[in-house]
Amino acid sequence: MAEKKANVKIEDLLNPQNFDFSTVQVLDENGTIVNPDLMPDLSDEELVKLMEDMVWARELFNRSTALARQGRLGFYAPTAGQEASQIGSISVTTEDDFILPGYRDIPQLIKHGLPLSKAFLWSKGHVEGNNYPESLRAYPPQIIIGAQYVQAAGVAVGIKKNGRKGIAMTWTGDGGSSQGDFYEGINFAGAYKAPAVFYIQNNGWAISTPRELQTAAATLAQKAVSAGIPGVVVDGMDILAVYAVSKAARDYAIAGNGPVLIETLCYRFGAHSLSGDDPKRYQPDGIQDEWQAKDPLIRYRKFLTDKGLWSPEKEEEVIERTKEEAKAAIKEADQAPKQKVSQFLRNMYETPDYVTQEQINKYEAKENK
Amino acid sequence: MAQKTMIEAITEALAIELRNDDRTLIFGEDVGKNGGVFRATQGLQDEFGEDRVFNTPLAESGIGGMAIGLALEGFRPIPEIQFFGFVFEVMDSIVAQAARTRYRMGNTRNIPITIRSPFGGGVHTPELHADSLEGLIAQSPGIKVVIPSNPYDAKGLLISAIRDNDPVVFLEHMKLYRSFREEVPEEEYTIPLGKANVVREGTDVSVITYGAMVQESVKAAEVLAEEGVSVEVIDLRTVQPLDIETITASVEKTGRVVVVQEAQRQAGVGSKVIAEISERSVLSLVAPIGFIASPDTVFPFGQAEKDWLPNAEDIADKIRELKEF
């Protein structure tokens, strides 16, 4: 049989114009405003607050790294390089918003109201770290990559049903955008026009697997197209861009238009976690230097300094304050009561069943010896 | 009192709880206008509106995640997983997320989710519809597993499950949906979770079972009665947590026990029941513990179901064996 000719040119369907997701930037690497139209409507004080929070996050990273190396913390996922992405996004929220962080999104949790001592307790492996007051609208850090996306869709549907003026906000990474739950989450939220803002913090690496190996898609934000929702790529080293896009996305979602997917292009300065990961094993030489030059603090520091809003003294003051805060928080965390297995058993069900009660009795007897 | 099928009893329980508590929500694949593939939610969207009873996109993990999110927003979600063979797609939400939330959050949050799902052999479904997968859930701490064996129990247990502040997996055996009717009161009533039911009292041998195997066990008990053997049949009703007191009391009375499940020998909760009896009551036993279960293969192709599923005859043979031991 003669070979049949195919008349459809599949290659045309991959025309780059179909995937035009250009990166939103407000402030370039030199600290120059390149897109004044998108400049967020913020007072000088609010502009300074963004810097204070980024410096705080960077110093929290430094303190956490030191504490982890001293064995005073447990699991810790470094955040340096993602300050603009993390602070820029959380800064648009209010207490009406419900956040579902991943394990690297601890700065956002603290900014949303979790005491730092509790964040440290979570890292150390203590139940009090996840004991949130009812008023704190947040779910503890997610370990299963992508699970927070389907949950965020549910929270957003709930917010809509409750008629509250708020959103569900969640974050995953470039690796997370490959998970089934990622698609199910954005798809559910889209189908119900639920007020959710989903972030992909594309920091280049899922442990050792580079972004390029996650997908053939040119951008991660374009995955929004398949769910029929807006997708935006934003310079994740530019806090003004992250803030501007996040604010617009939150407003859009609250207005009843449905969810938004935001990809923040950032970089993980250093290791995946402090549990033995060494980026030198898999990252190309020189790439860290390349990204360090794009450091969100460098460009924003320059921008604010040029405006006369920032100084080395001011920065030093924030760093000192953060050091004191971390010192007090770790001290408090160290004083948390020893955990009891009997209490764990009591936390399994509202009312313990027969076999659980037997075990409670057994462990209480041991604990009271 | 009206004679009702199990599916009708389930619909009635759902309607009662939708009426009683405006935080309850029913959602899943085809549960809206269509009333679910088995019509368990028939008419509920019409009566309670699309805000309370609604279809979802076809994605089980999405359904599970949505249930958790809605629970965090203060709702009492009653999602349906269309067939329990599809549970693998939503295992993370059920056992890694919902079941752990109370524990993780230091007992500060309720996760009152009731996941309903049909399962069970004997109705010639395609593969991955009928499997008895309750053991997978029952061995995961933090979640309850309820399996009614008749219409009356289904209604009372489902109302209790929905009112429970912990996640519950409520498994509905497809063969029981419409195979018989029985008296089911119109009004609301509850049957406590975690309590077994002595379906038939006896003194010689205890049969401990659940789901569709309750009927088979009762049939076996009737045959044995004619042979002069008095068989006690216990319907676990809830397979996690187990009603240890009822199990123990029966075993210590009869001294002989057969554990019966539809799940494969390596699956289900039978092994756990046997372990508890072994630890607690072994000195009361006058014969080895009998275990009737399906063989350790994948759930069979439809035409072979009859040869694979345990039945009253298998149970009766085992009882005789133990009686003569």
C-alpha cells in the first residue's frame, strides 16, 4: 500500500505566536523603572515596607540556615532568591484571604500571621508549629507537591459560597507544575470561577531536575490556557512586577472573574534543602553568579536609594531587628513542652475509639511514671 | 413504614442532612441533574439547588482536594467517588491530607467530610469498579470506614457519618443497592459509628463479617441451624474503628470464630479482626480461627465473579469444620 500523505501541518500548530507569554517587568536589574504604566499605586511608606519585608526574609533565611546548621532547626528549605516572589505575592493579601503554602513558603505564612516561633517549631518537628488560631486563615505547609492546588480550588469555592471578599492563594514550583493536582486545581477553580490566585515560583530547579526537563511548554504560565484562565509570566526578581500582577489578579478574582495563574521567574540561590543537597552536583558553573546579579534586593535597594527612601543604616536596622526576632523566637520554640504520644493519640479523632483509648491509657501510664 | 431499597434509604439520609444543616454540600461526577450513576442523589439538586448539590469536572483528586478546601472554609462536604475502584486517584487527599489534618493541626480543626462510594462484586462491572479496597483506607490512621449491609443501617449510619466531625469513607455495596427492600422509617434516626450489630444470636460459632457477606453469613447460619449448630452473626457496620467489645464478647461466648470478608485474603480488615481476637481472646478459643475471603488475585473478570466471591456454602463448610474440630 502506498504511503498516504498527511495534509495537516502539525508543526504550524507549534507556531511560537500561539505561546506569546512575554515576561512582565516593572523594575529592571539596574533598578530602573522600565514599565511606568504598571507601577503599583503605593505610598513611599508602602514601598519601603516591601524592602523591609524582603530584607527581613533574607535575614530570616540567614538565621534559619545558621540555626539549621547548629542542629537547632529540623527541615529547612532555603528561600534566598525568592524574596520578590514571596513578599510581592503575600503583600497583596488581607486576613480575609486563605493561604496554602508549600514547604518553602514559610515567609508568607509568617507575614499572614503565623508567629515565627511556631514556624520554627514546625521546622523542628513539633505539633505546636501547626496549631493555628481559628483566625489564621491558612493550611500548614504542604509537603506533597501540588496537593495545595486542589485544596486551594476547594477553599476558593468555599469562599465564594460564603460570600467573603477574599481569595485562596497558593504556591508551588516549576516541578509542581508537572503534577496532576496542578492541572486539576486550576481546572476546578476555573470551572467554578472561584477566587484563587495560583503561583508557580519557577526557581529553575526541582531539587536537581532543571526546568527544561519538566515540560516542552515554552512557559509554565501558558498552562493556564488549557484551563481557560489567565496566565501571566512575571519577573520574579522584581517585587514591583510581582506586586502589580498579584494585586491585579486578586482584584480580578474577587470581582468574580475566576482564578489567575502566575509564573514568577526567580532562582533558588543555593540548595533545595539543608538536608544534604549540593547544587554543585547538577547546576552549571557560573549560573549562580548570573542569577545573583539579578537579586531582587539589589535592584530594589538601588531603586529606593535613588528615591532617597533607603540607606545602609536602615537596612542594618532591619537586619538587627530580624536577628533579635529570630533569637527570641528560637528561644521560645526551644521552650515548647515535650510532646506526648498520648496527646498525639487524642488528636487523631474528635472522640477516641476503644483501641485508641487503650493506647492513650498505656502511653499516659508511661508518661506519668 | 415503607419498604425501601438501600439506594432509596441513602437518598433519604442525604436529603435529611441537606435539610438539617445548610453547611452540607453534595458534589461529584454526575451527582447533579442525573442524580448519580446509581441515582443515589436523585432529585436532590432539584430540591436543594445547584449551590448545595453539584457536578464536578471528572477528576477524583480534584474532588478530594475540593472537599478538604470546603471543610477548611467551614462546610460539611459529602463528595461522591463514582466507583471506589477509582480511589487510587484520590488517595492523597483521603489518607495523606484529610485523615491527617486533625492530627497535624493539633486538634484545632474538624474535617467533617463523608466520602460516599459504591463498590462490591457480583454485578458484572468493568474492571476497577467492584474491588473491596476498604483495607487500604482502614489501615490509615485518622479516618473511619463504614460499610452498611442493609437499607435500615445505611440510612442511620450515613446520617451519623455526615454528622461526624472526622472524615468518613462510606462504602455502598452495589449488589445491595436494589437487591432487596426492607422497612425503613421515614423519620431521621442514627446508628452510632464504631458499633457492631449482632444480627443473629448464637452460642456455638461466631461469624464476624461486614457488607454483602452479612447476608451470605446469615444464609449459612440458617442452614447450620437446621443441622443443630447455633451461629452468631456479627455485622461490623464500621470496619474502622472496630467494635472490639462486641467482637470479644461474642468470641468469648462461643469459643469458635469465622471471619468473613469479600476482599481478598491479603486485603480487607479480616486480618486485623483476627489479630485483635488473637491478642485478646485466644485462650477462649477451642478451635483455630477460620478466615473466609476471596483469593489473592486481582478482582476477577465479570464472568468469573461467581467462582471467585465467597458465598454461604463456603462459610457453612468452615463453620462445620470448626464445630467438628
